[in-house]
Amino acid sequence: MYTPKLREDLVCALFRLKQVRKRPMTKLLNEAVELYVLSEPVISVTIVTKKGGGDEELLRRTA
């Protein structure tokens, strides 16, 4: 699996946000990337998210 390296300043900002929101950095980052990808009108995407209890939700956006 591809694991991108984040800029150090973004990691620091994400860590501060984690402390304020009291949520794991991975969840905050996943939400941010999901919002960005879904906002792009030029691609077709399908995102599967796990909800509490194992339910899955499909989010689709087609250009």
C-alpha cells in the first residue's frame, strides 16, 4: 500500500488539531482527504467508509 510522507509542518498542525478535537490523527486526515477528493469535479470516485457497528456507506461522485 502507498504511504505518502506528509510535510513536517502539516504533521505538527494535525497533531495540535488532534489534541483540541480529541480524535485520532488518522481519522482527521481521512476526513480531510475524503472531503477534498469528493470536491474534485474532474474524477469519478467511489469511497467506502466504515460506520460504527461495521456498516458500510458508499459515497459516489461522477464527473
